[in-house]
Amino acid sequence: MSQTRHAVSVSLGSSKRDKRVTVKFKDTPVIIERIGTDGDAEAARRLFRELDGKVDAFGTGGVDLYIIVDGKKYPLRAAHKLVADVRQTPVVDGQGLKHTLERRVFELAAPQLREKPHFRRVFMPLALDRIGLAEAIDEVADEIIFGDFMVGLGLPLPIRGLKAYKRVLKTMLPIVGFFPLSMLFYGSDGVEFEPKYEAYWAQSDLIAGDFMFMKKYMPPKYMEGKFVISNTTTDENVSFLKEHGVRTLLTTTPRYDGRSFGTNMMEAALTAYAGKGRPLTREELNALIDELDLRPTVLHLNP
């Protein structure tokens, strides 16, 4: 058996969602550990500094270091301050998996799906950091509505279609890159619950995006029969969706011990396993996805 590797996601999110499990990638045990700081940016920065050189890879949870659109990186400067003191341990934010694992989500989930999916209308409440997923969905959907302005900024401005959405991002991201952390991180525990823009939820047959952000604005009465693609879901989250009639839940990362971890955590785990001491390229990530047979999880909650 190979030496145990250790990957840690330091998250701005709630410590109530902390989790530590050990998984095996081939014959290598990898400790996957998520540590939340309840929105305390200084605590997160301190953890990164204290654990630097003591673990094999870091993930940044709750905020991205970059947004990538059509191959161009747009840095989020406030997020970079969190890892400014890291000198030895490689740091990833999940963007690598969002443009590989999530971009291939329907291909990888095909053995678990009962039929090739096709969606009439899709609502992505917040897609800013999930362009790969949006591109995958665009191939199997008649229409996608992006709600970033609505649920992110409180402006009643839906964006229709992936091309239009990318045009908006390319205009806005040079400005968004200078936003303070308070505008980039959307909450530490997800307990806030304020359903909004219910018509878009009601009229869509697929809802996709980050679960904590999704749940905050989700109108449960309109979730019956929906297909949901999300991540970072606990057993409690799955029960919530099942109770409110969601037909199928697809989590873009595998589930371990009842939990689907964020892409930053899983990318950190793969980075630790590879042992190269640096973030992996998309080509390397795709190769590992195939080598380790990493697949999304499909749960038929109310078939």
C-alpha cells in the first residue's frame, strides 16, 4: 500500500458541514478533510498558513480563485489574499474539475441514467463558476435561463442562453475581480431561506448549480418531478429534496460516506494522489478521472 496522502479543503462555509473520510485511489489511501470557518476570512487564512507544508494539497471552499470563460482566467483578487501565505502546498479551487468532470457529466453518468436526458428548460440560479456544467447542459437542453443577476444581485434580469451569458461574463468579470470577499461569498451556513423568482423554478424541468445557494432560494412547492444537478450534498440535503418531490438528483462528484464533496475538495484529493506538488492540468485531470473511474452519482429519489 502506498503512503497515505492528505487533502484539506479550507472553506469559508459552515463548520457544521465539516467532514473527514479516507478513500482509496487504487492502492493509495487519501484523507479527504473539509474544514469550515463560518465566514471568518482571517481564520481561513490562518489555517492555510498553519497547514502549509503539512498536507499534500489544499482546496479553497466557498470562493474561487479564478473564473474561467473560454479558456481565459479572470482572477478574484480577494480570494487570492486567503492563500497569500501558502508557500509549499499546492492550492486548487475546483475550476479544474468544473471544466473536466462537470463538463463531461452526462457522458460519465450515462451508465446510471435510465435514458439520455433532454430538458425543455433549465434554470441555473447561479452559474458564475460553473461554465463547464453550463456547456454540458447546453448540449441537452432547449433553453437555459441564468439567474446570476436575480439571485446574486437582486436584479430582475434573467439571462437567456449560454452565448448571451458568456458575453455578459466577459464584460463583467474584469470588474467582479475587484469585488470584496463579502460580495463573493454568499453565506456561511445556508440556513437563510427566502424563495425568490418562483416562476423560473416552476417552469423548468432541470435545476442546476451549487446546492447551498440553490436551497436558499428554492420554492419547495415547485420542485416536484424536477431533475436536479448539484454538489456538496449531505444525507439531510438529499432527504430534503426527496421530501419535496425531486425526481432525480445527480451530484457531479462521487458520494463518500453519505456526502458529495465540492469540486475544490475532490480536485485537491486528486492533486494529493498525483503527488506532483502542483495543480494538475485539465489533461491530467481527465486522465485521472478515467484511470480511477470517477463518476457522478445519480439518485432516483421519486422515480
